[in-house]
Amino acid sequence: MGTGQTYGCIVARLVGALAAAAILLTAPAHAEPPRIWDPGYRVDSPDVAGLPRLRFLTSLDFPPFNFADANRRPTGFNVELARAICAELELTDRCEIQAMPWDELEPALDGRRGEVILAGTAPSAEKRTRFGLSEPYFRFPARFVAGRAFQPGDDFAQALEGRKVAVVARSAHAAMLETHFLATEPVPVADMPAAYQALRDGEADLVFGDGVTLSFWLAAPASEQCCRFVSGPYMSNAHLGHGMVAVTRAQDQLLLDAINAALKSVEQNGVYAEIFARYFPIDPFGS
């Protein structure tokens, strides 16, 4: 199962009444993603000017990364990133975006109906044996949320001691909480809405979960501006995976190298940050 399929279901429920237009209108100009690429990491871009087409395959069920606009056209963070990659490779005139159900993406790539999947795929050992995978271009942070009255001070670890933390039972975030925040008292809940309710009812002092999911709840009317991020973000490959990657056919190594080079370039020239700022109502990495 890919990141797009798992997080898509969660985030789509939370976005709820936040239509695509509202998402874009509420995105703050200061949203700033963390650096993905080590500035010293060298990646050369091969010449792919001879490609007759660069078609990106995506789905429409993973807002804000890929979804349908009011005219049912693909849009979102991944879609704009795909166009930025095309521009960086000087292939804008041959750049195409095609949306289809998640389960059809890999068969379509195998069948040469597209050159790249950009839909929220999580890297795995199995996928590395079948496909070419780019370096991660987005990672999901874990975050704490608390009511606005909560003042952790300068020592967040000390402020957490004995605090009740709502977290979805048997989730990656529950495991991360139990591993790295031993002084807390986990409050297992069935899902994120139950976590928010526990916080509001005073059954928990904080909520711990996916920063992207939490950012959309904080921005939605349902939160009533009750809460805010405190501390973080926290990253963990062991618990949260390695993020999202672009996917090519295994034999298309030159194209994969070009995709990696373009991804690094759009981060360095600020285009990645501009796209990021348009699709997150509250920065999941920010304060």
C-alpha cells in the first residue's frame, strides 16, 4: 500500500468541507518545507531532450497532493510538482498529466501508458525490485497539538512528563510515542476525531499524530481555533517511513536520474517552496 492510499483516506476525511479553492486561498505565504536534499549531494541531469513525451500518472483521491479541481482536472501539490519537473527539464511542451484510480497506476506504467508515477508512493524493498524510485521528495512529520492555554516553556520534554496524550491505538504514532516519549501517558483512541474530542473534553492534554492531518484539522472550522502545534516536527524512518517518491520503470535509469536532478533543482531555486505554500493551510513543519 502506498503513502497516497493510506494518508489520502485520512486527509480526505479531515479536509471535508475545505474545497480545493478554500485550500488554496487559506495557504499562508510563510509556509516553508524543510530541506529534503543535502546541498552537498551531487546529482547530474542527463540529456532527456529527445523524449517524445513525459506523462505523469496520478490519482484524484489524495488531497492536497493530488485531487480534482472544480472542472475535474488533476491538481494539487504532486501535479504542480510534476509540471515544475517538466519545466526544469525543458519538456513543458511534451508534459502530460493523466489521472486514474490508484490500483491502475503501476499496471499503466508497466504498459507504457506513462513515464512517471507521482501520486504519493511510499518506497519499499518490493517496489525497489520492480521499479526505479526517486529520492524522497516529501516526508510526513509527527506533531503534538495542544490547547492554546498549554505553555510548555523552554523544556518540552519536562513539560510532557505525566501528560495524557491522545493517539490512535496500534498506529505508527502510538508506537513512536511509546518509544520516544516514555514520560507521557498514552490515551489510546479509535481515530483522529476521537483524539480531538479527548483533547476538548479534557481527557487528554495533547494529541500526537501526523502533522499534515493535524494541520488540516487546525485550519478547519471544526477546530474552532482551539489549539496549536507545540514543539516538533519529529521525523522517524523506522516509524513513519521514508516519505513519498516518484516511480519510473526499472529500465528508465536516465529518466530517473533526470527526475532526481530536477527535484533537487526545484528545491534549490525556490519553486518547491512556492508550491508547498499554496497547498497547506497551516505549515505541518512550522510552529
